[in-house]
Amino acid sequence: MRYSLLSAGAVAIATSVLSTAAAHAASFTFTKVVDSDTSVFGKTLTFGSLAPSLDGDTVAFTGNFGTPSTPLQGIYTSTNGSLTRIVESVPFVSGLTDQFIRVSNASLDGNTVAFRGTFFGGGNDEDSIYAGSGGATSRVAPIDLEITSLGSLSIDNSIVAYATSTPQLLRTGVFLAKDATSAEVVADPGTPSPDGNFFRNFFGVTLDNGNVAFSADTRSEFQIDPIGSGIYTNVSGAIATVADTSTLIPGSSSLFTLFGLPDLSGSAVAFTGGTPGSLGVYLSQGGGLTTIADTTTLIPGTNVPFAQLGSGITSQVSVSGNQVAFVGTGLGTAGPVGGLFLGTGSALTKVIGIDEQLDGKDINSLTIGSEALDTNALAFLVGFTDGSQAIYRADIAEEAIPEPASILGALSAIGLGFGCRKKYRQSAN
């Protein structure tokens, strides 16, 4: 994600947290990348629920502009405060050629952003996957998405993974594309699932060093309607189940019945899943599932359990190494509590709370995507109570050592929990 603009304000926050060994201070520096009050290449952007991506020093983001009757989109990157325009859509008019009329689904790899775009040229439109880094863009997948639903896409080492679903089985699957001429099938409706059935619909996909994690429905051999679902990986051509609807939820006698979109980092797969009204955040690393947080976990610093976990309608989380970033909230006596957290399975660290401020504005919502976390940095979208939005980057000054929920629970039980008080964070300009 590259972006040039804004004298970005930075604010350092030191938060004392507990560990089983000793007290520990995790420090985060927040830098504003862009907001909805600032002109970007002559346009004022809104972000809806479109989460940014992070890779090293670069943040990529999608902004909306135009009018309600003619909505337009742009994809941009910001590297150390320097803004780059990757692509912008233009209004469709008769005679238009060689322009994008829609862009979406951005994924970042170094300085390159892959995205879904509808390109109008030569009298025809091509709805496919493209990539660019600030100059000319090029088509990077041999598909026309016009009749398909694109679940998601992910780019890594110049390879693009994408998932599609259609009412019919044709052109449904998870694919890897290196260029515009060919794509490798990772899984499609003709692929046997590990439970002895076959795959049906495909949703989220994430790619890391040639390996893929994806979410999908399954069907019996002679049926079209789904009979199950799960999170799966394809490593070196072998498909394996991370969790499906025959898997017991950790610490429970219930089976998973639904899943959010996964994220992959090395051998680690993070996802949300559970039952309606009772989601958890889970990590698979080397076999077995570890609970990062669920609805029995107390929100750090409170005696309130998480009620909602994951970001957006897809309940997104992000993983890097053994750390999982997620948004979680609950309802305290004075209102909603929670925020953005990092978890390892044994402990949690709060990055920023929904009861806090950034640059003098009260936070109303926090959103992340699967590409939010990269080693010791995190990119996220903030919605404020005044209706404005901004994208921030949080850099972890030292590795976050989260506070064990069990210790916090004990402290809360004896009256040491914190109230829902607004906390103020000032930018150092």
C-alpha cells in the first residue's frame, strides 16, 4: 500500500499488560495514512467497509468517490507517507475505450496491487483480475468474471489466487494464475474434499509462498446443494481440512456450523467459526486448533466477555507468525467495550479500544482485512462518531506480549476491572 500525502500524525501509546511471568509494556505508534477529510489526487474519499492491506512499509487501500448515481473507485498505496495512484475508475460514456469503469478487491504484494477490474476497450468490457504498481496495469488472470461471483483474491510473489462461485458448477473454484494465459486449478467442484464428498462453492482464499487456504461448501457426489462447509488448505498439491462441520469446537461439545474467511501465514491458518451467535477466533498451526478468543473470553481490562468477534460481514481476521489480529466487542454496563486485539492463544493484547480517541476523534468502529497484519505492524480502518473515516497504521515498538484472560478475569472478579472511560490519544505533529 503506497500513499503520498498528509503530514501523517503519529502517536505512541504504551499499555501495561500482564503476562504469566511478569508485567510487560507493549508500545504502539499510530500513524494516519489517509482520512475522509483530506483530498487525495483531487478527490475526497470514503472507505465504506473496505479494509486496507499491509506489506512492509506499504499500505494499500480502496477509496470511493463520484456521486450516488455514478459511484467510482480508486486504489492507492502509501509508502512512508508517499502516495501512489494505482488505478481509478471513470464514468461509463458512449465511445469510452481503454478505461476501467469499476475496480475492487485489492490485494498487495510489495509495491504491486492485484485487483478486480472491469476494463472497457475496443467496444467490449473485460471483467477480470489486473495488477499494477503505479504505471500501466496488466491483466494477470485468464478469466472473464462477468458471470461469476469473485469470493476474494490474494497476490504473493507475483502469483494470484482467486476464488469464484456461480449458480452452476461451471467456472467455480479456487485457482492460481501466473499470467493472463493460464491458471492452475487448486480445487473445483470436481475435486474430492477430504471428507469423501466434493467441493461446491468457494469463498475466501489467501496465498502464502505458493500454499493456499480457502473456505468452501461441500456436496455429495450426485447433488448440487451444499451439505457441509469448512476451512481447507492446499499445500504442495495436497488438500487438507483445517476445520469443517464435523469438527468439534475447542472446549465445547458442539460442532462448527459456520465459518468466516481464513488467513494463512506459513503453516498457520487463522479463522473465525462456531455456531450462530457464538463465534470464536481460532488458530491452526502444526495440527489441532488453538482458541485465540471466544464468547467465554473476557475482554482485557474488563469483566465483560466478547460477544462479537471478527471484522465485517465475513468476520475477517489476520495472522502473521503466531499472532492473530482481530476485532472483538462486548456490551458493558456503560455501553460497548472492546477494540482491536492481538492474540497468541495464551494471551491477548489490546492495540486500540473502541472507547478511545485517535487524533481527537471518538472511535465508533474498527475494521481489518486478511492482509492487515505484517510482522510487527498492523493496518486498519477507523470509523468515527462524527461520521468520518480514516486508515491508520499501528507499529509495534516491541513484540506484544498479551495479557492472559485468566489473570484479567481474576482481577475483574475482585473489583479491579476498568470502567468504560473515554481515553484520549493525541498526535505528535
